[in-house]
Amino acid sequence: MNKTSETVLESQPEHFISLPLVSKSDESAGLPLVVNVVAKYWGEDISPQAAGKKSAAMIDGIVLAESSGFASYIYKSSIEDLKKRIDQGIPPIVIMPGIQGTMQHAMVVSGYNSDERRMLTYVPEPDTLGAIPDAKFKQDWEQDDMTAIIIIPSDMKDLLKKENLKFEESNRICFEAEGLRQRSMINDAIEKLQKAIKIDSDNAQGWCLLAGIYNETNSDQAVPCYERALKLNPKYYLAYRGLGNYYLKKKNYSIAEDCYSKAIGVNSARFGPIYKNRAIARMQLSNNQGAKEDLTKYLEQTPAAEDRKSIEEAIVQL
């Protein structure tokens, strides 16, 4: 559901932040769009500083903002907390599930509608907002452990300084570790994540990220880390998917299928390629009909799939 900003302003003016329009074509490769939007909202254009830089991890955009006079906070939030920030005039950034071939994406929350119980989100199109029912927003957000990012001018940091922001230190370290992982600095990333879970042993994000690196390096340490993440957050989609990938590589197809099914049970439309992976497991288990259904679903949810032709041929053969 979309609403024009004019409609939103008429219904809930006190719960809406008017954000500057930043199109994807204006986005610098070195600066995530959401960071660009928030910085411009505060009256600073930091995009020229990112010009010429390679595609940035979220932490790189945050560090760039900090070097330009902003303060940042990365923590586990809640719907109530987001609404509080909006009423303070602060637009929060949240990490949400992706769609099709994208695993995650960041969005800016621009307001909320109390009467309709909807969160309003920034969409980089003129006079357009996304309106998501509170329950749906929370359901999706929980899949990535309800992470919020606040970027504010440094002279406003006292607003949050005295608050007990959950996982503030360990989540910052998690984002730094992810930036290191993207640069293939694996050992440094592992060291960071081990520090994060030592600070907050109940931070599911830290356990899941650490599990992911162990999985990529074919370490059996991935399993207990994924299991710890799921114990802390039973809706952690990425942990179920990661376990599925681990067991698929180990050729334990029955457990792999079960893990993929659990991920799909959390969110059936989050990541199209998971259906292809489950199809592989099902073919090895002689469940050709299930594999055919999964490959069909994969193509439906990943319309730009590069392997479309070979998948279509596989469907015919099944």
C-alpha cells in the first residue's frame, strides 16, 4: 500500500518526517542511499566525500557520516522505540528482509499512523511513501533481530547518550566485522565477532554472523553458532538458511531440506534462490515433484535469474 505524502500529512502531521528526495541514480557507490537521505535531512550532503569509492558496506557509510560531524547508534530496537524517535524528529534506519535475489535491505522510517497502526517508510520516488501495518513490519523486522541505526548531528547526541540502547556496543562491532568480511579480512572479522558475543552473549546477530563466516570457511563451528542464534531468536531466517547451506555442502540432504523449509516457513518470499537449494536437496532425496515445485517457485521469485534457461530445462525433465 502506498500513500502520497500529502495524505499522510493531513492525517498524522505530528508523526511524520518530511525527508529529502534522493533517487537511486544520485546514490554514490561509496555511500548507502539511506545514509545519504538521513544526512541530507540534517542539512549535510556527504555524498561528494564518497565519490569514486567502491561500493560500501553500511558501516562505511556510517563512518563517513561520523567523519562529517554526525554521531551514530546501532542497537536492537522496537516499534515503540521507532515511534519515539519519529516524535523526536529523528528518522531511524532499519535493516529489513530483502526480496527476490536480495538478502537484506535498509530503509528509513519516516513516520507512523496511529489510527491505522501503520509504519511509514521512505521510498525514493516523488510524493510516495510505503505504509506497512505495525504487525507486518514487526514480523519482518524480527527476522533480522530488529536492528535500528540512528544518525544524528553530534550536538544532539545527549538525546540518546543516557539511554540504555540494547546491544549498542556489540551491534557496532557486528557491523564492523561485516565490513571486514566483505573485504575478505576473515580472521579480523572472526576476532571482532568473538568480541561482540563476549560483550553480549545473548546477541543473536553476533552468533549468526560468526556462524556465517565459519560456514564460508567450511568450519564445523558454524553449527553451534547458528543453533545459538536460533535459540535466542527462533525467527532468524538467515540462521535457518545458513544451516541449510551447511548441511547441503555436507550432503546431509534431509537436514538441509528441513532447515530450508523452516526458513521458508518464517518468510516464504524473502529470497528466491533458497527454493533452488531446497530443490537440490529434494532431488537427492528422490522427491522430484517437490523439487519441480521448488524450481518453479525459484523462477517466479527470481525473475532475473541468470540460469533461467537451464532451470526451465530441469523442470521439464523432472
